Amino acid sequence: MKKLIFLLFLAFLNSNRPIIEQETQKLNVLLLYVDDLRPELASFGVSQIHAPTIDALAEQGVKFTNAYCNVPVCGASRASMLTGMLPTKNRFLDYKTFVEKETPEAVTLPQLFKNNGYTTISNGKIYHHLDDRESDWSEVWRPYAFDENNKGLAPTDHWQSLWKDYQDPNNRSLYKATDTGPAYESAEVSDSAYIDGLLTEKVIRDLKKLKKSAKPFFLTAGFITPHLPFNAPKKYWDLYDRTTIKQPENYNYIPRNAPKMSISNWGEMRSYSNIPKRGQVSDSVAIDLIHGYYATVSYTDALIGKVLQELKKQQLDQNTIVILVSDHGYNLQEHTQWAKFTNYNTSTQVPLIIYNPLAKGKGPTNALTALVDIYPTLAELCNLEVPKNQLDGTSVVSILNNPNLKGKKHVFIKQTNGFTLKTNDFSYTEFIKPQDNSTIATMLYDHRTTKNENENIAQLKEYKQTVSELKLTLHSSYQKNIEGF
């Protein structure tokens, strides 16, 4: 009898051990947050850019080929993603967005993890502003920002004066004297010379340190490239034959029947010294810019490779969710435009890859997804209870387990007074007057065959019913966002 009781006791201990281990060994999160990255990668069906690390990650995880930002502006997009909240007429407007000012009561994504016992580290550009929601993090770090300076500048202001980070001596002198410089640079320097190289070294140090910790982590790597200026070591420029780089087929015209207000004047790029204040760049400069963008993506890809190699070396890849995402897309002269700040697909579509070591599925999914879905997804994967009545997104964990699922019916996107409803088949945009919420102009693009958006078909009679249905959905599902409640 005593032997039977002893065996039953051992069985009880063994049956409970996996549960105890599961509770104590929580999944970690590594967020690879890339600025201005459009899904122009081999893994997303476009072969120009050399990015083997991202392509390999896409094979190991779930690749979302139909993912969209909710605001095509860096500061506002990051605020939206990290709060899980959609933009409105009065909230998350531009790069000047501060989460702590616009949504002070929100429980942010890093705060949720910190509240649940995670070490949370902000490396590089996560929130747009270094000093936004500092209490969300166990540690906040950006290259140079916390170095002593002879101007008495606070870390945020010091960073703001340095982030363009030219390495060519002439460019550095020009930047120091005028606060501007060229829109691109190819320098004979090592990977660690630029800000993102320093960031990578910091993330690698963090992984070594976190491996020894008993606490789970929410670790970030906020790469500023391929944001302007397109600065990268020369070896990444040398990956490309300049003679094979082409301007987009629609580079010299706006979409037929599109309202002029839909086209950006790309003021961000015009602030650089070799870019004209008015009119288009020359064809030669256009090729240089596209070449520079490609080079900076390849540079970032190589740095991400170093981070993922260290993750594997520390054997943390076995219990770490890896998510790679951009804050918005980017225009490379499509419809005469550069940079972002538009409702066009080139500004709004983003690459999104989620690697979950415990997921059942992997490979591509065409499920319609938005950046506000990332918050509830990571919370569910890590078994964290989300704040009530805050999140506008929905978890995509079911899609991670079955990439064949369809995803959302529609995604809401806002850029200034342009309000877009993106469905699997169409992109529908209304430009709305802020004074009385009346519609000024309308755009409709059919994405069933192409996302090039070369003709606005909103006024064609054969799409009258489609416009009516999409207009009803936009104004019923997102009335509060449009009117600013």
C-alpha cells in the first residue's frame, strides 16, 4: 500500500512538472522594427533587393503579404501600433505624436509586458520620440543620445541633432554647419560605423545579458534605416549594378482621374541639400535615390542577420517570438512621389513576418492584417490579459496556426484628411473636409489584378454599387474615427 501511494505521488509530481515549467518559462519577444521598409523583397515576390536574412526569416515564420499600417507617418503609426488603437480625426496625426499626451490612459504594448514581469528594453527608434512613455521600459537606449555634449542638450534633443549620421567628412561638415546634407551616402566604413551598426552591437550585448536572466524579455531593435538619408557602407551599394536599376513605370504621372490633393509634394526629401525645392529630381538622381534605398535595406538586413545569429547562439530562438515589421511603406517615385505621407498602397502596405517557435503553421498568408493587430497577437501568444475597451485590433494567432484563413474584412487607414478603407479587393479613399466632415473627393482602386493604382475608377458607373457599399462601411464602422470622438 505504501509503495502504491509513493508511486501515485511520483506520478502527481511528473504530471505537474510541464505545467510548472510552462509557467516559469514564458515566451520572449524580439521586435525588429524597421523604418520606411516597403515589401519590395524576394520573399514578398519582388526580386530587386538583396535581403537574404529577411527572406530566410519569412520561410521560418508566417509572412503576411497583405499587411497595412493604419497611419503612413512614423510617429503616428508607431503610437497606433504600440497602443493597439486606431487614429482618429484628432489623434495620431503626424510624426510629432506623443503617446503620453494623446492617449495618457492607454496601457501600451511594452507597458503590458513590463507589468507582467518582463524586462522591456527600447533600443533605437521604437516610439518616434526618445522621451515618450519612458516608464514603459526597463531601459531606453539610442546611439549617442545619452552621451555628454557641450551644448547642454537633453538626450532627445542631442539625438535629434545627430541622427542623420553622415560618415563622409564633407557631408559631416555640411550637416554640422547647416543641419542638412545629401539624401544619400556611400562610405568606405565598417558595419558598426553608422547608428544602426551601433544599435546592433547593443542588441547583441542585451541578448547575452538576458540569457543569464530568470526573467522573460520584450527586446526591441529599432532600425532607423532605410529612412532618409540613404546612408550605408559602400559594400552594400556594390551589391547592385546601377545600370539595372529602373524607375517605376508610373514615375512620371499621377493616376488618371486622381484628385491632386492625393499626391504628396514629398517635403521630407526636399529638405536634403541635393534635392530641388520644386519639381522632380533628374533621372540620374532618381536612380541614385533608388540605389541608395536598396543599399540601406541590404545593410539593415545584414545587421538583422547578426542579431538573429546571436539569438540562435544563445539558444534563445527556441522560446522567443521574432516579429519583423515596418511602420509604413515608402514611395520610390511612384506617381511622381517620394517618401510616404499618402493614402496610396506604396505608402500603406508593410512587410510583416512573425516567427513563433511554438506555432503550427508557417509560410505565406494573404490574410488582410493591420498593425493594430500586433498588440493583441503578442498578448495572446504570451498569455497576457489585454486592457478592456482599448484595443481596436484583433489577434492573428489563428492565422499563425492556419495561414489559409482570410483575416480581416477591412483595414482603416488615415493620412491627414484622407480616410481609406482597404479590403481584399479594393482601396477606397475619401478626402473629408475637417470643418464639417463633408467629402471633397473620392478614390477607388481595384486591387484584384494589380496594386499599381494607375487609374481612379470611383466615378465609373460599373463601380457605382461598390463605391456605395464601401462608403457605407467606412462611415458606419469608422464614424467615430472620422468625426474625431
